[in-house]
Amino acid sequence: MGVIESFKMALDSILANKMRSFLTMLGIIIGIAAVIAILAVGNGATSQITGTFSDLGASTISVSTSRDATDAQKITSQDIKALKDGIPQIDHVSPAVSIQVVGAAGEKTKAALLMAGTPDLQYTNQTMDKEIIYGRYFNPTEYAEGSKVAIISADTARYFFNGRENVVGEKINLRGQKGQLSTRIIGVTKSTVEKMVGSFDEENMMGYLATPLTTVASLDPEATKITSLTVIAKSKDDIDAVSKQIVNILSIRHNTIGEKVYTATNFLQALDQVNNVLGLFINFIAAVAAIALLVGGIGVMNIMLVSVTERTREIGTRKALGATDTNILFQFLTESVILCLIGGVIGLSLGALLAVSVASALDITAQFTVGSIIAVLLFSSAIGIFFGVYPARKAAKLDPIEALRYE
């Protein structure tokens, strides 16, 4: 008996018991649909998350000192100048110093996050928009002199000054844990709240301001001891080379070669770690969903055993007419594989529809890969083979005389 004949006989058997065949495939369908939907939506979400963060900081490098670094090993303004002058691939570099303060203007007060750094803070600040809509950013002279000037986000300005955004020239008082500072607003950035995802009550949001690092000594003298920098390379292709040069220059200037006092981590490395964690999480959920496939496989084996029992006389007749054990085994194995393969195709289609629907609701794009589709179909076939072998072997081993006597 040839492959085509076995295939036809298997299809005839499946079509002769449509409802039973469908219920047999149901576990396979549910399992495959769940796995495909989870992988497609998970990959789409991962791609969007990492793509968004990659666009925001693909060329960003974070430089930090070790916890046990001495004051003499802390980064200085001279170090920052040396880095920018010595590494032409650096576009912007600034300390990453944040201070919790309470802002006050008129009768209004608000908790705020004050970012302090060099004039390059305009481009390295991750909490405020770099676009200035009114006024300007502080310049190198104001940084060198420690001028009491500040940049404010538009949403923070609206809160303190009765809905006005153009508040250049206004005064705002800042109170920290160790002192106070009165500053003059010289610039307003685009709203910080508008950059955030989701709905927020602007009234209850924290305020955002920026000021020269040299100005904040009265708020917190320790803040001027720089322990970290944010560096933006001119191209993401330069970040590995720039990271190494930064560590080398700082180590040489502070005589700490080989001591690992300074660490430069580029954003793409952190992004790879995020991708790995997300990938493990998605695969774990998919593996849990795949348990339905195991249940479906057991269902296939159970129904095939029932089928062998029901068709005992047919098996006996075929053996009496010359069918070999291999012919019988191949016939039932083919039927099992076809059941699982059809279930896999249906599950794949339903999973794709489910993934597109869920992704659309979440405003992301479901991502299907050729590899995952092929893997699903192969896995369906493998289930059919694995759970079909025992019933097929049982059918093949039936004694033709006993089978013909079976009622």
C-alpha cells in the first residue's frame, strides 16, 4: 500500500467521523492558537518597546564611578572638558544629578525634580524635553559662574503661574533638604507630561526643572561631587569605542588603571538585556500555553485507540488480504499525523486572528515569523507521530484470525 492510498484512507476515516475528529483536534487547536497568539503579540510588544527606547537613546552611554570611589576619584568639571576635547565622537556630555526639591512661586508649592549639569544637560536630560519653546538654555558662562538661573517644563510653568507657559524672567524658589535657592527662569521646554504614556493628572504630577550644577551647592553640597555622566555619541556605531576611551581617559587622569573605578555602559547593551528578559518571559508563557498541546496529544492517542478497537475486523480483513504490519502501522500513524496537522493549521489561523485582534486593541503590531509558523506545523506533526505510535503499533500487532472473530 502506497503513501497516497494511506493518505486517502486516513482522510476517509476522519471525514466519516467529523464531530469526533474535531473534538479530537480541539486540544491541538487551542494549544497552537494560544502559543501563536502569545508569541506574535509578545514579539510585537517587545519590538515596539525596544524600538521606542532605542530611538530615544541608541547612542547614549552611562558612565559611573564605583561605590567605594574616594572624593579624589570622583569626576570633575576638568574631566568632563578632557573627555569632550579628547574624544571627537562625543556629541554631548553632562553629569546626571537629580535633586528632590519643593518649588514655590507666589502662593503655590509643588514637589519637583531638579536636574543639574553642564549646558549639554539640554540634550542628555532624560526627564525633560530638549526643545526650548520660550527663552533659552543656560550657557557656559552661566555654568562657570554658578548663575542662579533655571529652565522649567511647560506643564510645571502652567501650574505655578496660573496657566501661563511663557514665564521667562519669573522667579521660583527651590527648597531642598539642606538649603534653599532662589532662581530666575530663563527658558521653558516642551511639556514633560506630554511625553509620557497614559493619562496623568497634571495637577498631581511632579514638577521638572533644570539648573547649572555649579548653582546647586546651596541646596546640596554633596551634589557637586559628580559620580555619573550621561554621554551621547555622534553615532550609535561609535558607542563601543567611545565607552572604552572614556574609561581609559578617566582612569589615566585619576591614576586608577586596572582598578575598575569607572564603568561605561551603553544603552544598546542594556537594551539587549531587556530583550533577553522579555524573551524569556514570553517563552515561559508560551510554554505554559503549550501544555494544552500535551493534553491534545493525549486526546489524539485516546481516540486512535478507540478507532483501533472499532476497526478491529477491518484490520483483520486487510491483513487477510495481504496487508503487512508496516502497512497497518503506517495507515494509523498517517491518520494521527493528519489529525494533528489539520488541528495545527486551524490553530495557526485562529491564533493569527487572535493575535491581530489583541495587538490592535493594544495599539501594537503583531509580529509573525516564518520560523515560528514552520515550527508550529512541525510540532503538530511531531505530536501526531509521538502520540500515534502506540495505537498504530497496537493495530499492526493484531492477529488477523482473532481480529476477524472480533464482534
